[in-house]
Amino acid sequence: MNRSTYLSFEQVGMSFRRGARVTEVLRDVDLKIGEGEFVSIIGHSGCGKSTLLNIVGGLLKSTTGEVFLEGRVVDEPGPDRAIVFQNHSLLPWLTVYGNVRIAVDKVFRRTKSAAARHDWVMHKLELVQMAQHRDKRPHEISGGMKQRVGIARALAMQPKVLLMDEPFGALDALTRAHLQDSVMDIHARLGNTVMMITHDVDEAVLLSDRIVMMTNGPSATIGEVLTVGLPRPRRRLELATDVEYTRCRAAVIEFLYARHKMPARAA
Amino acid sequence: MPSAVKAVKPPVDSDAPPAPAAVLALPLKRPPLAERLALIISEAARRAVPPVVMLAVLIALWELLCSQAGSRLPPPSKVLADTWDFIVDPFYDNGGIDKGAFWHIANSLGRVAIGFALAAVAGIALGVLVGQSTWAMRGLDPIFQVLRTIPPLAWLPLSLAGFRDAQPSAIFVIFITSIWPVIINTSVGVRNIPQDYRNVAAVIRLSWYEFFWKITLPATVPYIFTGLRIGVGLSWLAIVAAEMLIGGVGIGFFIWDAWNSSRISDIIVALVYIGLVGFLLDRLIAALGHVISHGTSAS
């Protein structure tokens, strides 16, 4: 892993104040992510991993420390850090096409003609295999298809970093596997920098270059970072018996369930 | 017990990737035309028969009760006989207020249209304001909650004093009656815009103006139309009462005039018309909401 720092977290901490009580969710998070790298953040519920993603996304402001993207401080939301939300967050009154188009129209208003924006939207929809459903509304398509559109919308912003907040958490196992393959394929083709929140060990090992393991909250921080030394392209079937895959999987499970097992109260 | 936790989480990696299955296109079998037609007719009959039967039963009961000697209200047969000319010729115009049913209803609807349109525009604008600004909500909501309980007719003397003319006073009564549900429902809709939509808007950096047109309004449409439906019903209730007091051409004063001339049958026919028009107004707003919200608003 010899890449220059692209996205970096420096001493990021986050506290929420409710009345007189202050809850520290994150403390001293230091992480550097290289361009084109696929990094997963894994941890038990309540470890602040979504908070971390929202800080990068600019939806939350960290209490201490800063996040830098290409050397510039992140302090507000923006299309350079597109988010794939867990619950897809499609606008129900717009079609599949319209949901992607609204983002493209805003982001490329000055830099692309209307015809070019249309082609751009269609290209992203084709990338996630949703072009033939362009005129359907969100309530007419399945959960997996909605998430495909959510991915297309995020990719259409041509983000520097693609942020995915448990993108497949609400999907059934087969659909999830399908979408994971799609994401691997897209990552291989476009070379995006991706930061993904997950609580699925297999998903993290399959997709990531590095896996960031979070300790339990409150005051959660990075416990360990595991480099997944698996060559790409990765094939789900071949990995089942791969030694490196099994080692990574065991390492993450060991971290999550032996050394940082979920506190009893939250289980 | 880490080992137990491990045990309940079987490895997913043994899952084979879903192989692309061959898709066989089955020819869609459409039933023959006659069969589909029969299906539609039987479905329509299933829906139409119960209300028709109930209506017949109720009319028969009414006929029975009012046919006895000394009955104060006319039976349906007498109503029909008395008002037949009025029913079959709704367009006659003998000058003054001696006009056909169409003109009375059209006049009332005209007043409702103006008053309700003003209430819709002002109500949506105020509702958005109250929904978006906590300060405006705290300041205005208690005032609205008190004002909305004032009965429509209680406003009439005040508006007559202000406008010194019957027509704008009636329109004002419609306006003030129907605006409250529009304001309240719109503001609830604005306050209930899901955080998800706000996050999406933040990521693509919609301006305040774009957020209003592309998120706030479409997300609030189902709520707005709920308010509009209640509002149009209330304004139809209010216009009949207001017209009884202000006089002139209109279905409300028609009823009052009929009572003063002891034309009880005319009153009954007018009531039926008012009910039907009110029902149609409600369906109209509901259908409009259904179309505008792309089916997300219940009709």
C-alpha cells in the first residue's frame, strides 16, 4: 500500500451534549486513506461508525480534530463526498431517472450541457443495471433496485470519496451478494476512493483493501487496521477456501467477538 | 461466550454467486374481450348494487312515514311532483332571484371558488412559514388554534362591517373558514420532511430556493391536499349558511326563500343538490391531489 494520503482524519473526536450530560462518542480517530483505496469501517452497533461517516460527509461537525480531503478541511456537505444512505433516501415523487438527474443537474449545471447531463445520468444507470427501469418511481421497485439507484446517484456526482453507510444492511442475503459484486465491479472500473460502514465481516473482507476496526463506545476509537492482501479481481467462490481470506476473516472476528465483544447491555 | 456468537454466524462465503438464470418469455395470455367485459360489468354491479338497494329502502321508508294524513313533511313522491319543473329545467331565468337550480349553485360555487382559492394560496404560504420557522410556529400557532374554532357565521357581521357589501363578506367568510386546515396541515407536512431528504439536499447543495421547490413542496403535497380537502368541505358548509343571511342568488338563500314561501319540496331538492355538489368538490380535490402527488396522496 504505497499511496499518498488523500483523505485523512486527524485527532477527530465527537461529543453530543444533551442538557448537562455530555456523551463522548468518538475520540482520537486518526486515519489516512489513499486515493482509490476501498476502506471499510467495522464495529458493533453504537460504536460511532456512522457518526464518523457523517463527519466526513459534512452532515456533522466534529467536536475536536479535523478531516482533510486533498489537504482541505471538510466542514460542510458536498457532492465531492457523495453518500449512499442505508435506507437509499430516494425522493418518492421523482422517477429513477429523476432521482439521479436532480443531483447531476445541480453538480454539473455549469460544466455540462443538458444533453451531456442526460447521457451522464443514463450511463450511471447502466452502470448499476437500472437503465431499463428509468421511468419507474421508487415505490415500484425492490429494495435492492432502490439501493442501486442510490449508488448511481452518488456515483453520478463524480465524488472524490464515495461514502457508503451500511449500504446493504437492509437487503436480503442474495440481493446483498449481487450488489456487493456490482460494487466490486464498479470500483474496479472507476477506481473510486470508497469508505464503507458495515457490520458484516464477510462483506468487509470481500470488498476492502483495508478494514478499520472500531472499539466499543462510548469514546470509541480505532482499535486495529487490517490490510486485506487479496489480489483483485476477487471472486466470491474462489475466496471461500483462500488462506488469506480465512486469515482476515478470523482476525476481524477475533477482534469483534473476543477482544471487543459487544457490551452485555447493548446485546 | 465468544464461541457461541461465532457459531450463530455461519460463513456467507460458501454462497455461490447467483448464476444468471435463463429467462424464458412466457406469452402473456389475455382473456377474450367478452370475458373481460363480463368481469368489468360484474365488478361494477358488485359496487353499484348495495348503494342503490340502500337508497331504495330509505326512500321507501320515507314514503311510508310521510304518506300518512297529517304528516308535516312531504313524501318523496310529492316532492318529485312539486319540483318536477324545477328539476328538469335548471337553466331558466325569470330575473331577480327566480332562477333555475344551475344558476343558484353556480353562484354559490363562484363565491367558494374565489374564497377557497385565496385561502389555499395564503394557507399554503403561511403553513410553509409556520412549518419552517420555529419562532413563527411558537408565535402564530396558539393564535391559529384559537381563531380556527370560531364558527364561520360568527365572522359574518364583522366582515359586513368591514366590507359594507354582501359579496366580499361572503367570500371572506369562506376564506377565513377554509384557511385553518390548510395552514395546519401544510405546516405539519413541512415539519415532517424526513431528515433523509434534507441530507440528500445538503450533499448536492441545493440552495434555499431550490430546496423549497424541489423538496419542500413535493414532500408536503400529500399534507397540503389533506388540508385542502377539509377546507373545501368546510367552505361548502359555510357558504350555504352565509348565503341565508346575505341573500341574493345562491343555493343557501334559495333554501331560505323556499322556507319563507313554504315550498318544502324545493328545500329537499336543494339539500340533495348541496350534498351532491359537496361530494363532487371533495372528490375533485382528492383526485387533483392524487394526480399531483403521483399517487402518494390517498384519494
